[in-house]
Amino acid sequence: MDSLWNNQTVLVHWTEQQQSSYSQLLMSYFGPSRASTLASVFNRAVPCLLFLVPFILNYAIVLILYRRAYRPPDSEKDAPQCPPIYPHFVPFLGSAISFAFDGVNLIKKATRHAGSLVPVRLSILANEIYLIQGPEVVAAVWKKKHLGSPILIYSFALKHVFGMSEKSLKTYRADDSGSHRRPHPASNVAPHNRVDFVTHVGLLRAFGGSGLNTSFRRCAGLLQRNLSNAAIPKDGSWVEMPDFFAFFQEQLGAAVLEGLYGPALPRLSPHFLQDLWKFDRATPKFAKLTPRFLMRGSYEVRDRLLDAIRRWHRHARQSFDESAIGPDGDADPFWGSKHVRSRQETLLQVDGQDHEAIVAADLGLIWASVTNVVPSSMMCTLYIYRDEKLRDRLRSGLDRIVLTGEDALLAGGGGGGDMMETMLRNPLLSSVYAETLRLHLQAYVTRSCAHEDVTLAGRWVLPRNKVCMVNTYASHMDENFWNTRGGAFPLDTFWAERFLIDPKDAESGPVRMDVPPTQYKKPSPPPAEELAEGQGKFFSVSGLEGAWIPYGGGYAACPGRHFAKRIIFFATTLLLTEYDVEILTRNVEVDTRCFGLGTQKPKDPVRFRIRRRLGRRVAEQPL
């Protein structure tokens, strides 16, 4: 003890002597007053610097490993590896704050190395998220059969965004069978508990199979009805309105809601749609696990939505019988569609599920089916009306399509389907559609594999039970892949013809000329009769499976993509052929708060004026 005391005394004396020497040195250079201030700052700074040493060392080690991982691989020596951790200072916290509150800039920085998109691993509160980027690696994700389950993110959203109980979520979390018809060989989940597969197949049938045409025709007919009854003068005079997006919410949003879920829901809860859009604006906060006491109003909105769905379900169970099903074999005035009816039966057979669980699940379904297709349609139409030349070019073809069938497209009948297919094949409108989604659909496409590690593109490994996320924004803004025509059309701006290919112009098309054939091979032109009149340009997204990914990809791609495309095309065509619109707001800024959750919306109201085109009519019959 005496020896230890003596050592401490020497250290104290030495420190005091050093401090005295430093003080004299500072005084000789700066004078007594400034020397005293500098000495005080120095004495306070030393403990801070010592405190920062572990964090600096952590960052340095992670940075070294990060850079080593991206060295050119030696095919004979280097085995596939996990993507490296993105450098961060605080070990436990990692990139959590940036991921939650500055996702755009984090994605820009984390997914790029040496100018190219790369896979990377984010450390977030002691957990890990694997961000998979780069055209070849993303395309490899879509091809992996056992990497097709979104059940982890689906379970997260059901609980934290849509309010499902923990009891009901257990079956979702336990489902490791995958979304394919045949369960994973290592899975022991009972057939009736394969909630991932049951949900996915139901959505495929409703939005991509037998239910596609009937659902679309109902929604299209309701949109025609809504526009016909809108407060737009019948004499062709202009009327000014405060917000173009609100106009789409009221007209198209209401049509999709009633077309998919029947008239009973909006009739029993007249303010349901308004609450749905309020809830949509709050989804980023729900996803960030913001507690109720910090956003009480948003939780109350969600409670009202759940109450409305609960009331609708109760009414439908009491009122529905088979005779209520319409002539199309799908629609009914209570549940709305065969898909919603079958969900009630199928999900109630799953262990742990009850009517309350289906209420939360249906809130998620309604939110997903309404709140993305409406802003996508609006943005597509907005770009067209802001460019008079583009508007006139599209009208010259679309007016001809509608008039050729004597309003068959709008009025339905035997020729309506042919007119719809002709519209879907319009090259310029297709390019406008694809460019709108490239520019404004920003989502995380999530996958995981519960049973085995997955190798991607021969170089990277995704461990089992780890979350793999593909960010559409990073892929859609890849300057090394997309064509900007030598910088004339930057990727953060709208270029209507980005997806048009001119066989006579080597610089045309969506992809840069210097992208190697291993990543992209320009498709051959279609037969001459299918080319656009005059210029011979054609539309194609062939070869863009790892780059243009608004709906994800592979077997687990968004089941509603075909329905959404038809709605966007039809809504755009209907507005374009039947109405004149002038956008009065000069600069339209998009809201970035919903980054990663779907289609961007305008940040502020977009003023416009509208009138009916004289000599034309809007039919009220569905397609």
C-alpha cells in the first residue's frame, strides 16, 4: 500500500510539475490572461479526447475492413463473403439515427464505393440490415427461390404500423415455409398456418389472375362516374381548384376504395378516405416506433380506421349471402370482392387469428392498394400537363384510340378490352409511366431466408434469418447504368423518352452506351407494325430486371403491379382525353419524409384549373 501511495504521489507531483511548466511556457508566449484561458481549455479537452479514443478506434477498424471487402476478388483464393459493415463511430447505435431520420443521404453514401453501387451491411442497434444494390446483385436476389419471403418486414408492419396484436403475430413470425406453393424442405409449418403463401396467392389471384379484369373494370367505371359528377362545369368553362393531389384522392382514391372493397365501407364510414390519407402521412412515424404520447392524433386516426373496418366487417358478416354476388361472379355490395370474402375464410383458419387480426391485416391491404396508385397516377398526369408538346403528342394517339372504338374504351363492351391493350402498348405513354415510377417510387424491397445462407452473384453471402433490403431509389439513380444523354437529362429530372429505343439512334434507350453486355443487352425492335408511327421508336424494360424495380422482382414481386399499371394508364388517359388541365403551381416539391415507404407525394398543394373538353363525353358504364 505504501508503495502504491508513493507512486500516486509521484504521479501527482509530476503532473503538477508538468502543468506548471506548460503554464510558464504559455505565459511566455501569450501572456497571463490568454495563457490561463488556453490552459483551462487544454485541461478540459484531454478527458474528452481520451473518451473519444474507443470510438475512433472502432471507426478505423470498421473502415479498414470495409475497404478491404471491395478489393477486386481473386477467383482462386477469395470465397464469397458477407457485405462489409458501413463505417460508424458508436458501436451499439451504428447507423440507426441516419437510417431513421436521413435515409436518403445514408442510402446515397452507404451503397456506393468507388463510384459504383455495392452491397453493404448497416449496423442498427446491435442488429444488421443487408442493403443489396448493383444491377447484377439485385437481379441475383430475384432469382433465388428461397429468398422470396417478405414475412419479416410484413410482421413488423402489421404490428407497428397497422396495430396487430402480439398474439396474432406469432403465427406470422413462425412461418418459415416461404411464399411458394411448395414449402421449404426444412420447414415444419402446418399447411393451414402457411400464412405467407396463403396471403401471397390470394393477392396474385385478385390483382394478377382471375380477379384482375373485374376489379379493374369496377374501379375504372367508378372513376368515370366520379369525374362525371365532379364540380366541373358542363359547359366547358374553366374552374380553379386548390390541390391536384387532393383532386386525385377524392376522385381516383374513392373509386379504388369502393371498387375493391365495396360501397358498404365508405357508406358506413363517410370519412374513411380522409382518415386513410392522414394515416398515410403518419406512417413514417409509426415505422420509426414513435410512441403514442408523442403522436396521439395519428394513433387516434389509426384507431378510427380500425373501428371503421371492424364496423364494416360486422355489417358484411350479418348481411352477405351468395345471392348478393354480382353478374361478374366477383363483386358484392358488402365485402366488395371475392378476394376480401375469401380472406375472411382463409385467415380465420390460421392458428391465432381472429376477427381483430383480420381488421389490422385489412388496414394494411387497403393502405397498400390505395395510397400508392393514386400519387403515381397523379404524378404521371402532372408531368404530361406541364409539357404541352408531350400532352399533344400523347393526345394525337390516345384520342385516335378512343374515337376508333367510338368510346369503346370508356363505355365497355366487346371492344373495350382491345382498346385497353392498345393503350397499354402505347410506347410514349409507357415510357412516361416507367419514368414516373423510376423517379418517384422509393421503397425498400425486403427479403429473407430462414433456413440457409444465400450466395449472390458468386461474391456475396446473405446469412440465414438476416434481413435483405433492396432500395429502389439507389437503383433508380445509378449514374453508372442509366442513360442521361450525356448529362442533358439528369436522373433527378423527368425525361419522357428515357425508356424509348430508336433502332436508328445508338444513344437512345434507358441504359448508357458504355454499360457492358454482361449487364445489359439492348433488346431487338418489335415487328414493324408495332412500332410507333413516324419515328419507329419502341418501349422496353427488357434487361432492366436489376435496375428498374418499382415493384421488386422475381416470384415475390408486388402482386398488384398489373392492376396498378392499368389504373395508372386508364386514369391518365381519361384525364388527358376528356379534360383540359393547367397546372398553376410553378415549382412542385415532393415530400421526402416518406422515403422508403412507396410513391412520393407533393409536399404542398398544387393549384390547377380544369375544364371538360367540348364535344366529348365521359361514359358512366364500367369497362
